[in-house]
Amino acid sequence: MKLNLKRKVLGLAFLAAALPVATMLVMLTQLEQSVAKEAENELSAIAGRTVIQTAKDAYALCEIANQLIIRKAGDDLSVARRLLQDQGAVQLSSDTASWEATNQKTSEKKTLTLPKMLIGGGWVGQQFDTRRPVSVVDPIKKILGASCSIFQRINERGDMLRVSTNVESTPGRRAIGTYVPAVFPDGSSNPIIAAILKGETYRGPADLIGRFVVAAYEPIRDGQGKIVGMLGVSDYPDAFNTMRRVIMEIRVGRTGYVCVVGGKGESRGRYVISPDGKRDGQSVWEARDAQGRFFVQDMLIRAMRQPTSQPTLERYLWQNPGEPAARPKIASLVYFAPWDWIINVGTYEEDYYETRTRVNQAIRKLLIKLLVTGLALLGGALLLAVFLSGKAARPLGVTIDVANKIAAGDLGQARAQLKASLEANGHKKHGRFIQDVDETAQLLEAFGTMTGSLDSLIGQVQRSGIQVTTSGTEIAASARQLEAAVAEQASSTREVTATTKEISRTAEDLSKLMIDVGEQLNGTATMAESRRTDLSKMESAMRQLMTATGSITSRLATINERANRISSVITTINKISDQTNLLSLNAAIEAEKAGEYGKGFSVVAREISRLADQTAVATQDIEYVVREMQSSVTTGVMEMDKFAEQVRRGVGEVAEIGNELTRIIDQVHNLGPQFENVKESMEGQSGSAVQISEAMVQLSQAAEQTKDSLQEFKSVTDQLNEAVQGLQNEVSRFRISA
């Protein structure tokens, strides 16, 4: 999209107004995120500190209550001991009584036969009816409001049978016949019995027929100091009810609460105090989170492993019955060992995020206000920009129209429009139009001055162009004539140069040819002299060959004679062989006649006969070879005779050739000086032709350079004419003022 000045001014104004607003919006958005994050972290820390402090406070409250109850139980135990002592000594009778005993932990029943426990000489009896008074225990209930029981030792392990009590198992029925086991079902020792068997007083939590109480127990001894039972006081419902109510009324945040679960034994993971008491006794030990993790077990175990009174901090998802979904929760757990309580102080994280929500809402309101204010400022800036841009763009529009007229060549009308615009927007001072407050009018005035100067310049260019065009045309015509003359001269020079080079090459070729012919003549003479010597040698060699041939012939005759002698020897050998065969045959006949004694002669005869046969065969071969050799020798003698005759004829022919060769050598020696003279003449002609060729080459180069210079001059002249013509065409479009 094309942007004019007005649009640019509007865009600049828009950016100037919008960028600060956008920057503030971005900064506030980032600030909102940063503040929200910081607020979330700080609120999370506050929630953590709050639940930890609340857990510490609950622990301190339990500790104070425990100390008060233990002190009260100790005081009550002292009163019960005094009442028991006032009744008289405790001892076991030789008489026995049968008991239907019930384990208060497992409800297991068994029948026991025990010695009767006597107090002050009287048996405590088996009084179940609460309407009938019983000494010691009933006064404690009446005076102190505490539960009191007298136990008799069942066995060496330490199981204690409740033989007298003001505790009711059911309304109106005393809980006698129940016993406290020394060992719990899980195999752990009962801390109450362990302390009693050591002769110590126990003060702490206890199980009173399924109810949690704080109790005090001490051993009962007979006259010999043997532990035969124990005395206990417990059950302070007012104190525990008060503690329960206080813990259930504690609120952490908006919806947080405090609950208590058991830490060990059967009560492990079971609610002791649940929210609003709705889930008391229920177990959460097996609860799992979304990943299947037993998170309650992990939290309780960590809490019990912490140092005394040191709480843990946990975060987890929790969903109470009736709630639509699990919500993030933050909790602090602390283990109160005297009562085996794990105090859990928890609250939902969303309770502490209300402040963060309010901060975010405040920042959003600020963003909305800033956006509305920014839009208002942006609208005002755009209106102001429209007004100012229109005022600034109008003179520029006039300038553009004038520039278009100048580009179209109408300088006169352009000057007239500028003058009219300046008169309408300014005033005349010292012959120049100026603007009071706006620089655009100054631009118009400068544009008018430029237009006047351009009008004068174009008029001068038009006049000068005509003069330059005329001069250029005359120069171009002269250059073309001179170029034609130089071209003709260069052509003639090139023809003369070519002819001279051809003459020079011919002379050089003839000179080289004469040199080659002279060298060949000298070579021929030298070769002929050499061949004449060779012919003499060959004649002498052929005569020697004739002599050798005669010698070979005589030698072959000697060989033939010796072969005849070998033939006669072979004939003699053949005769001897024949005689040997006859002798061997006679020997064989005589051996046959001799019988056994002639077998040796028979073998010798056969060997001699075989040797004679071999000799006959060998002599036949030798005879054949000798005959062949005699035939070859005879043939060789004949061939050597023919060869000797041919050699004699060759010797005569060689002598004639030698004489002819001598005459040729003399004629070649006579041609040498004549060829030397011709060669010197040809070399002189070649040198002259070369000098002429070099001179013509220089003349041709000079002509070519002159031609090139004229062509360049003509090209420059043509370019000048074209430029002047183009300038003339361009300036002719302008209509200048008269």
C-alpha cells in the first residue's frame, strides 16, 4: 500500500499514542503474573507457617492437658491408696473363687480359679450390681468423680483381673471379670503391666474397656511385699470432652480444621477426633492418592519419626465424603506420644488464594481503566493528527502538482501556479513570497525560484544544442571522408605487404633448397667415395671367397673319400655279424646236445646271437647314414662349383661398377662451386625482401592506427550528435516563458 505524507503523519501519531499504552498494558500484564506468583509463594509460605504453628499450639494444649490430668490422676490415686489402706491389709486367701474372665482387648473369655483377695480380712466378692455399694471404688466415684478399679494378678506373666470397680460394662453392671493382658495381640508388652511388675507407678494413656483414658496405676503388695494386684484410677470425661471440643472448634483459614488419628496398635490410622466428629473410629490408613500411593501411611510414619514436638509439613490431595472432587491441601502433623495421638492440622490451599484473587482482580481493573484511557488518548491524538497532517499536506500537494507540470514540460504554467499559491498562503516581502509559520510555504517559494532558474537553463540549453548539432554534423562529415582515404591507403599497404612477404618466403625457400641440394651433393660425393672403397674391399673379399670355395670343394672330396672307407668297414662288420650268428647257432645246437651241462653255453649263445643282431641293425643304420652323407657331399661339391663360377663373374662386374662410380664422383665435385654461387644470390634476395616486408608492415600498422583513431573520433562525434539530439528532443518538450 502506498503511504503518502498524510498517512505517515497519522501513522506516526497513532504509534506515538498507542505504544505507551501498549507498553503499560504489557508491563501491567507481566506485573500481574509476577505479583500473582509472588503472592502465591508468600501465601503458600504463610499457610505453611500457620498450620505448623497451629500444630505446635495443639501439641502444647495436649501437653498441658496431659500434665493436668496426670497430676489429677496421681492425686486421685493417693486418695484411693489411703482408702485401701484404711480398709486393712491386702492378702490372698487359701480359699479360691471361680471367675468368667474376659480379655478387654480381644473379648476372649476363659474360666479362672484364683485365690480370694482379702482386704482387711474380708473378700472383695464378685459384686456386679452397681446399686449395691462396694468399698474403696464407690467412694472414689462419689467423692472425686473418677473411675477406680482393683485388680488381682492372674499369673506370673502379669495379667490383671478386675475384681472390684465402679466402671460399668453395661448400664447398671460393673465390669468385674474383665482383665488387662500383659501382652497385646500384636506381641508387644503392655506398658502398664510392665511398670507394675517393676514395682513402679504408671501414669499415662490407657484402654478402659475400649475407651481411651489417662490413668494412674500402682502395684498392690501383700504382707510379704509380693505384687498380688494393682490399683488404678482413670476416666476424666469432662477434661477430654473439653479437649475434644476445643480441637474440633479450631479453624485454619476459611475451611481448615484439626483432626486426630491414632499412631500405634489397633488405633493406628483411625480417627480419634474427626471433622465435626462424623468419622470417629473410621480408618484412613489405607487411603491412596491418584497415583495409588498410600500417602496417609507415609505422612503418619514421617510424623512419628520426627523429634518430640517437631511437626512435619505435607501437601496432598484430599476429598472428604460428599465433596465433588479432591482439592490440594496443606497440613502439618505432630505426634503426641503420651496419648499416642497424631495431630493433623490441615487447610485447603484455595483458602489462602483469595487474597491472590483479589490482587489479580485489582490489577485487571487497572488494566481496563488504562485501556479505556489509552483509547481516549489515541482518539484525540488521531483527530489532532488529521488536522495537522491536512494542513501540512496541502502545500505539498501544490508542490507535487507543480512538479508534475514541470515534468510534463509546462514551465510557464508551473510558475504561474506557484505564484498564485504563494499569494494565497503568504505575503510579499522584498519581492519574495515567504510563509509566516509553516516551512511548507518556504518550500514552495524555493520551488518557485528553482522553476525560474530551470526555465532560463532550458532556454540556454535549447540554443546551445542547435549550435552543437551543426558543428557536430560538419565534423562527422569530415571524419567520414578522412576515414575512407585512410582505409584505401591501408588496403593498398596490406596488398603490397602481402606480395613482399610472398617474395621473401619464396626466396627463403629457394635458399633453403640450394643449401639442401649442396649438402646432398657433398653427401653423395662422400658416399660415392665410401662406396668406391667398399667396392674394392668387396672385390678383394670375393677373390678370397673364390679361394675359400676351392678349399671347401677339396675338403668335400676328402669327406667323400673317408665316407667310402667307412662303407667298406661297415661291410666288414656285417660279415663278422653273420659269422657270429652262425657261431651262436652252433653253440646252441651243442648245448642242446650236452643236456644239463650245456645250459650255460645255451645262455651265452643266446646273448651272443642277440648282440650280433643288434650289431647288424646298427651297421645297417650307419650304412644308411653314410650313403646319405656321400649323396650330400656330392651335391655340395656341385653347388660349390656353381657358386665359384658366379663369384668369378661377380668380381668382373664389381670392377666395372668401380670405374663408373669414379667418373660420377668427379662430376659431383665439379657441381659444388656452382651451387654455392646460386645459394649466395638467393640469400641476398631474401634479405632485401625481408627489409621491404618489415617497412610495409610498419606502414600498414601506421595506417591501421590512423584508421582506428578516425573511427574512434567518428564514434565520439556520432555519440555527441546523438547526445545533442537527445538533449534537443528532451528540452523541446519544455514550453518556456517568453
